[in-house]
Amino acid sequence: MLESTLGVKLFERGAKGVSLTLAGEQFLQDAREIINLMQQASRNAQAIAAGQRGLLKLGSTMYASYSVVPHIAKRHKAERPDVELKLQELVPAELTKSLLDGSLDAAISFIDIETPGLNSMILLQEKLVAALPEHHPSANLDHLSLHQLAQDDFITVSRNMAPMYYDSIVTQCQKAGFSPKIGLEVSVQQTIVNFVAHGFGVALVPASMQYAPVNGVIYKPLTDAPTIQNVLTWSAKNKNACLDGFLALCRAFSQSRTQHGTAAD
């Protein structure tokens, strides 16, 4: 019947038995390849449905890219090599917007005002350090208190871009006995240290920024240094099957940092 359907002779039939014609051998080879492809397609579909294969879009602040993101990305690559991790740097306000509209699956940023529909977990608590121009009067000190910067202009991200980060800096300065003089507000995080380098003022930045040295900037630890939290956020409505595995990996990372009492400093 197969030969009739194809209109091709597949078998040689004789007194000694049945054998394949050249057309029959090619048909058998192709049929085996099709079966293998069908089996692979089935495995691929099952892996994608289980979140073991696919694409996960992760956004982060520039600061997080120097602290927690490299550790998370390295673990993810080792544990889930068939899930592509696409990274994008944005300011906190844009990260929240992208989570809500579904263009990101997860984001790592500073702790922020609770947003309905978004879940979060703390990944890392990080100390803030003072970023000073290299010729600042306190540049040669091993440590300095925040109060010693009371007369300086501060450079920070604008409040509408990162409200909790901005408010944290203001609050810490007030606890030290002064209200900071905001000299510049910028929208791009990397711009802060560039302006510090050119002498426009000082800044409080996460300690991990020391891994990205900028000519003309000196980073100084603070006595009783304030801290800021790196937080993972995701939408409760996200249906990406890869997200559950990523969240489990992040929980394990967070627990390991807590158990060992480690923080970026």
C-alpha cells in the first residue's frame, strides 16, 4: 500500500526474500530522521513547558550590575544553560514600568515603594560609600563620617527616577545632623561619578561601585555606614515558565549570603 501511495517501488521481492530498492533505502533513512526530529521536538516542547529551556529577560540598575547581577548570571548559566538570560540596564522607574507591561520578567533594583501586582525578595544588603573628587580635603582619610560632608554639594539620581534611593540618602544625612545640599540631580547613574570626578560635588554610592574605578574619584568607607538593599522584583501575573527556576536560584543565592553573613562592602 505504501508503494502504491508513493508511486515508487520500495522493495525487491524474490525467492530469497525481500530487500530494499535504492528508493526504499532513502525512504527508510528519511523516515528515521523524521522520527528522531519528532522525538526531539517533543523533548524541546516538554523542556520549554517545564521552564528548562527558553528566554528570561532580566533588568537591573547600573549599580546592581556591579554587585549582585554577575553572581546571579553566573549561577544561572551553570544551573540552567538552556535558558537564555537577556540582560538590560534601566533606571528604577523604568524597571517597574517594564515589569508591569511584561517587557521584563524580573528586575534587580533598590528596595522601592510597594507596587500592586509586583512581588519581591531581598537579594543583598550593601553598604554605601562616599565618592569624593581626588583633591577633596578628606581624600586622604581612611574613614570619614557623613557629617564631614555637610558643607559639600551632593550629586544624586533624581527622585522621580529612584525615590527610595534618593530618600535614603537624604534621611541618612539628616540622621548625621544636616540636610544635604543637592548640587546636581541626574537621570543616568553612571553620570554621578563622572560629575564627582570633575569636582561638582560628592555622592553616596553602593560599595560595589568601587569595582568600576573612574579617574579622579576616590571611594571612602563611612563610619556607621548606611546600607541599601538590592531587591529582586517580578510580576505576579508573569506566565514565563522559566521564571520559577530563576526565582528558586535567587532564593538560594539570598539564603547563602544570609547564612554566611556576607554583604557587598
